[in-house]
Amino acid sequence: MATAAAASASEPEAEPPAGPKAEGEEDEVKAARTRRKVLSRAVAAATYKTMGPGWEQQEEGVSESDGDEEYAMASSADSSAGDYEWEYDEEEEKNQLEIERLEEQLSINVYDYNCHVDLIRLLRLEGELTKVRVAREKMSEIFPLTEELWLEWLHDEISMALDGLDREHVYELFEKAVKDYICPNIWLEYGQYSVGGIGQKGGLEKVRSVFERALSSVGLHMTKGLAIWEAYREFESAIVEAARLEKVHSLFRRQLAIPLYDMEATFAEYEEWSEDPIPESVVQSYNKALQQLEKYKPYEEALLQAEAPRLAEYQAYIDFEMKVGDPARIQLIFERALVENCLVPDLWIRYSQYLDRQLKVKDLVLSVHSRAVRNCPWTVALWSRYLLAMERHGVEHRVISVTFEKALNAGFIQATDYVEIWQAYLDYLRRRVDFKQDSSKELEELRSAFTRALEHLQQEVEERFNESGDPSCVIMQNWARIEARLCNNMQKARELWDSIMTKGNAKYANMWLEYYNLERAHGDTQHCRKALHRAVQCTNDYPEHVCEVLLTMERMEGTLEDWDIAVQKTETRLARVTEQRVKAAEKEAALAQQEEEKAEQRKRLRAEKKALRKKQQPGGGDKRKAEEGKAWGEDGAEQPSKRRRVENSVAPAAPEPDAGQEKGLPEKPAPVDIGPPSKQKEKAAALRREVPKVLHDSSKDSVTVFVSNLPYSMGEPAAKLRPLFEACGEVVEIRPVFSNRGDFRGYCYVEFKEEQSALKALELDRKNMEGRPMFVSPCVDKSKNPDFKVFRYSTALEKHKLFISGLPFSCTKEELEDICKAHGTVKDLRLVTNRAGKPKGLAYVEYENESQASQAVMKMDGMTVKENVIKVAISNPPQRKVPEKPEARRAPGGPMVPRQIYGARGKGRTQLALLPRALQRPGAAAGQAENGPAPRPAVPTSEAAEVPKMSNADFAKMLLRK
């Protein structure tokens, strides 16, 4: 049934004759199309239902009941074709459009894994069996297929196998399948399918060969190897030959010597099956395997309890096997780990490194390297190791060149990756050259490869990444060294170095010294002198060092004339450099002075406005006197910001004076109904008495979280926050912080009973609270832990995460997620907002692996979202600049120039010193005496001790006089 229906499903539909048709003929054609559709889908469903260990039933043919069922389904389709004709046509048209879209997308980017999977699924659904086979073959050439994809493919091919040639084709598919990953289920299917061909020539040997290879591959698998052993034993037991009994004995003994789960049941089965007593050697091997099983059980149980991909558990298991040192078991645990972690490049690197250094088996090593680059084609380190392994094992040059071309088309995510793969290939070509000959085919190939590498980096790589990846021209430097040292062609080396210097490297001293050393070793003194003279004129970073090298060379080898010229050039250059540095320092100092003057001017304007407002308010003089008599920095008193002081003042302030008032023009202030100053003071004092002080016990930091960025307008914050945090655990207390006037300051402390509850509460960070993102962070004393960082996101390169900029502010998280899902599995998506919860047009998107992220960059970069062109790149935040130490620095040949240091808020009010100038003058004078005129005699310590101490009120009076 399956083969006949499959053949009918794969036949092309007959095209209708040209010209007008009768309505009945058209309906008949549509009904036939629908009937074939239903039959192909029914066959696919029937194939899965009939799959099982008994392959003989499938080969014998189709039963009458199956034929009746097929006829009934066809009849049902024929009778109901008119009812469902519209639905099938619409679905078919939709699927065809999607198939065309996927094929076009794969023609652009053949490394799109998800497109391959979706195309195969749709073609299979449409019954396009020939196209499905082609699509699967194309995908298997690029990617290794998972166990599920292979089993689906194998089941389809088995259902269509008609004769011996088809069986050989299925055998070839099985051979491909077992090479991708270690899959016990595929080996079991392979063995069972080979049993079905036992009647053919060499069928028995074929079955035994498959089972023996399966035991070598997965027989040591502690949890799934048992099924292979049992299937092999059952096959041998079914053959009625006396000679086969010894084969079954051998299988039992081999299995009992290996630590496997359920060994006791196998031993009991052997005792029951065997007519003779079990030999003592077998019992000893069995007991030894049981002891080994106890050592492996903790690692196997950890794998059973953990959730996929269980990388940490596999790493621990691998470390244990590496210590034991059994190569077969080490290879097996690596293969088991890679089934679930096939997209982890580090695991492939570790596995291939072990094979390269320990086993050194050519076929095994090259197979693993090939699988590694197919699983992680975006990882340049795997390609470089593959090329080295192929060279190490003597692979043909043509094969290595083809592999390198595949690497260039693999789609690396960094420009430097292309530089690295080119270097690996050029090193290989250089090792092929016999430099004793003046010219050879290999040497010309090496030179053409260098030329091609430079063109590829300059054109294709730079066009994609906006950089060549080789700013220091490492490849050109290596080419110049080869020409100078191995080919004795200094003229070509000098041409290459001239090209290097024209690419923006002439300002670096180390580049000139590298060229000088090459000329020193393989050139002549004249070119060395010429190179150093150019270096003196062009170097910007360390000209002193280049001048010193030039003078040293002339001192050792130059004439008097050469020495005079070198001294003159170096002195002129250093004088110019010193002058430039002094000017730069003066410019910087002038900018700092301007900023300081602007700050002083702003300070005077604020003081004038403040004095003018006080004059316009009744009782302003009494208030000033009261403030002069009040001590500054009173313990426990908090200073609210000036803006909030105006908004939340007890008595409303007078209107802001206009420009005329600021210039001193008299104008009568608007009448304001305010009480006497004494009543105002009493009311403010009462408010301060009602606001309790919020004290925090630092010993409870482990069970406390700090919540900030809450809305100032939040009423009863403790009552509103309690239900939210009680979901994390029992809350002991919520302590909101208020200002002196009773206003909520937007932050609070939440104390839990248990530390686990506090850790869980940290997950509420960035949760929306009345339109603002609420910040939840650990309660840490920064005075004791100055390096503590609250920012919980990574600031390093993350190849599986994207940074998106230029988003419209109206773009929601759901809309962006729908866009990103089309290119892979989105694990997390975060829209960046400001403290008020407003979007900033930025987002971070985390994909499941690096491959999906790299594909998304190529497809989404430059996309238009709501009339905004977005930019997409791999997440690699720039390093935060560490604030410079506030130390004075000396300009070359000039005075000490202090660097302007700003506070955490930049060039704002916080840069003003709070210390009165009267106390700063002695320090400033001392600083001028260091490089200026001779300092005055030091004041005796007894005289300095007689300086009267000043109180807080004295400081207040001095500032108010300004």
C-alpha cells in the first residue's frame, strides 16, 4: 500500500488541455487532485503506524484489510471532494507561496538552518516526495541532522523501498546517519532493518557487521546500550544452529563485563538460559563491572535529574573519565555530551584537542573536525584546527583548499575572524614551499594567496563590517618577512612596508621600529637610516624612542656628518613635540579656567536672585538671622533638593521676579497670605517631628533589598509594595524614606525573614510600578564595598545577543519580538528605558545560539520599523572610562598643569568646592611655590596652632557675605 500510494503521490499532475472546459471536467480534475492529496497524507500516517521491529511484514506486501482501508479512504475523498475543494486549494496555494519564499531565502543564505527545516516540513506535507529528498540531501551536506530528522527521513525512504537497489540506498542513508551523532535509536533501527535483508546474498554477515559496529559505538552507553546487546542476542538466538550457541554465550560474557544499568537482570537471564554453570572468570568480571557501576552512578543520576542540555553535568562526567583514562569511554561521553550541546564550540574544541594529542587516529580525528565545523560553522577556531589536522595527517592539497573555501563562506561574525582563517591558510601554504629554489609553483601560489587575502579583506570584509579586521596589517607584515628572510627579495618587502605605512600606521613608533629591524637584519644601513629619518618626522605616540634609536645607530655606524644631521633632526622634532604638548596643556587649562569662571558666575547670579527674593518677602531679615544662628549639618536632618523645597514649602513662595526685577528695578511684590514667621517655624518643626527617621541595620543586609526609582507621588508605599514582595517570601518590614517635610523620596528598604526570599526579590528588578521601572538591588554598604556594581547585565562581548538602536519610541516589546522570532528562537528581549520608564529606542535581544544571532544581524540590520531605519549589531558594549585620578600632571618642559576633575554628574553644580576660600588660600599658595617663586619661610607650628577654630555658624556667615 505504501509504495503504490507513494508512487502515485510522486507522479506529476497531468496538465489540462488548452481551451475552455466543461464545468464537470473541471470538477473532476479538482477531485482527482484532492484524492491524490488525501492518499499521500494517508500513506504517511499509515507508514508511521506500521513501523516496528517486524520489517518482514512491510516487505511481504499489503494485506487485504489495508487495501480495503485505502479504497475506503479514496472513495471518501472522492465523495467529499466537492465539499473540501475550496479549503484544499487555499491551503495548497498558501503552502506553495511559503515554499517559494523559503527556497528564495535559501538561495540567498544557504546556512539558514530553520529555513531548511521549514522547507522540508512543507514539502513533506504537500506530498512532494522527490523534492523532499533533494531538500534533505542539500541540508545534510551543510548541517548534521538531528536524530528526529534522520529517523523521519529513514522511515520515508524505507516505505518507498521496492527492490535490492532501494535497500542499498537505505543502507547508505543509515551510514550517513550514524556519522552525524551517536544515536542508539538509529543504530537499533539500522540493525533491525538489516535483519529484513537476511535472505539476500551476504545478508547474515551484513547483520552481524551492523550489530558489532553498533556495540563498538554505543555498547558502553550505560543507560541505552542495553537495548543493542539484547537485540543482538535475540537475533543470534533465533538462528537454529548448534554453532550459534557459543555466539550467544560470548555475547552474554562480553555484556556482563561492562558496567550497564540493570546488570543483575542480565546475569539472572544468563543463569536461566545457560545449561552449564557460569564460569568463575565470568562471575569475577561481572562483580568488577558492578563495582565500576557504583562509581559511575552519581554522574548518570545527575544527568537523569538535570534538564537538557545538562552541560555542567556532562563537563563533570568528562573530567571524571579523563582522570580514569579509558579512551573508549572518554570518546563515548564526549559524543553523548555533543548530542545535546552540539552548538557549544568550546566542547568541540576540547574533544578535538583530546583526539589530536592522545588518540591521533586519522579517520576519527578528521571525522570529528568535520562534524565540528558543520555544527558551529561560525567559529573560526574550529576551522583553523581542522586545517591543521588535515595538514598533520597528510590530506591532499586540493581537499584542504576546498575546506578553506568553505570556511570563507561560513559567515563569521567578526572581521578579525577572517584575518585569523587567512593566516592559518597562508601558514599552511608557506610550509609547502621549498625556498631553496628560486621559483616554484608553490611559491607563486603563496604569493597569489597573499594578494587575494588583501583584496578579500579590503573589499568583501570591509564592506560587510566597515573594517578590514587587520588595522595593523599583520598579513602584509608576514608577507614582507617571507620575502625578506626566505626569498631574499628586500625590494618587494620595502614595497609592502610602504603600503603598510600609507594605511594610517606611520604615526606609530612600533611599526617603524618593526620595519627598521627587518632592514637591519636583511637590508643595508642606508635604508635603515632612511626609515628612521622618516620615523622621526611621522611618529606621534613615542617620538623620543625613535630619536633615541636613530642616535644610537649613528653613534655606532654613522659618520660625523650623519651624526650632526641626526642630532639636528631629533632636536628640532622634540622641540616641536614639546611645543605642541605645552599648547595642548595650556588649551586644556584654559578650558578648565573657563568652566571655573562660568561656575563662579552662576554662583553669583544665584546668590543675587536669592537675596532679591528675600528682600521682597516680609520678615526676610528675621529669617536670615534665624538661619545664621542655626548650626549647619544638624544630625539626622536631610537636605531636600531646591526644586522640591519650592514645591513642598509650608508657605507658598513669592512669584519669580522678572528680568526687570533682576536688574534692580523696583516693583511691588504680589500680596501673599502668609502667617507670622513664628507660626511657620512651629508648623515646619511639627512636620519634622511627625516624620520618623529611617535607620538601617547593616547586619541585616543579607535579608534586605533596596528599592528605588519609585514615583514620588506614591501614597502609602509600604501598603502598596507589601503584596508584591510577599510573593517572594515573608516580609518582616518595609521602611519607606521620607523627607523632612513628609514627602516620599522614592526609595525604601524591604526586610525579609529569610535570605532566599531576598534573593528571589531581586528578580523584580525593572518591574513597572505606576509607569516607572522599579529598581531592586542588594542592600550593600558601598563605603565598605566600593567596587560593588548593581548593574546586572553583561558588559562584555556576547555573540548570541543583539543590540538594536534606532527603534521608534512607540515600538512595543511584543512587536519587536514578532520581528525577531522570524530569524530564530528568542530567549529574552529587553527594551531599554530611562528612569521614568520612557523608551530610549534601544533594545537587547538574546537568541538561543550564535548562529541565529549572526543570521539575524545580516537580515535585520537596516530594516525599516515604523518609518525608522534600525541598526542591529552583536552586543559588545564599550568599556566604561575609569575616571582619572585627581593628580597634577607635568607638561613636557612646562609647568605643572592640573587636570580638571568633575563630579559624578559632570560639569554641574557638584564641581563647586564646599570649603570656603579663606581656608583654601594657604594650600593654593603652597602649590604655586612649587614651580614658581621661592616659597616664604614656613610658619612655626606654635603659630599655626594659634589659628582660632571656626564654628558652623561662622562658615554660614562667610558664605552669606559673598
